[in-house]
Amino acid sequence: MTVEDNIDPTAICQDITIQLDASGNASISTSDIDNGSADNCGIDNISSISPHSIVPTSDQTP
């Protein structure tokens, strides 16, 4: 028997707020942002790609 999965997985993420340490770094895990992602044949694992640098922005005006 061969199973062929032709249905794309659904990635559902949630917003999070993180706190930076004294060096300006923070860590998150995939469970911090997953909000019910699913796949027709089940999900073996959820992984993130290597660490990223982000540029913080603010919608507050001085």
C-alpha cells in the first residue's frame, strides 16, 4: 500500500511578545508560535530555521 498526501499542510501561527535580555537577544521555540497547525497525515515535527536577526519597529510616536 502506498499513501500519497496531496493536501498541503496548514500552518497556523499566533502572535507573541518576547522580552530581550541585556544583550538584546531572545529565544523562542516552535511551540511558542504554533496555534493549531495541521496536516492531513499528521505532523511528525515542527522545526524552526536557524536563528534570525530582526529589526524592531514601533508604531508609537515620540
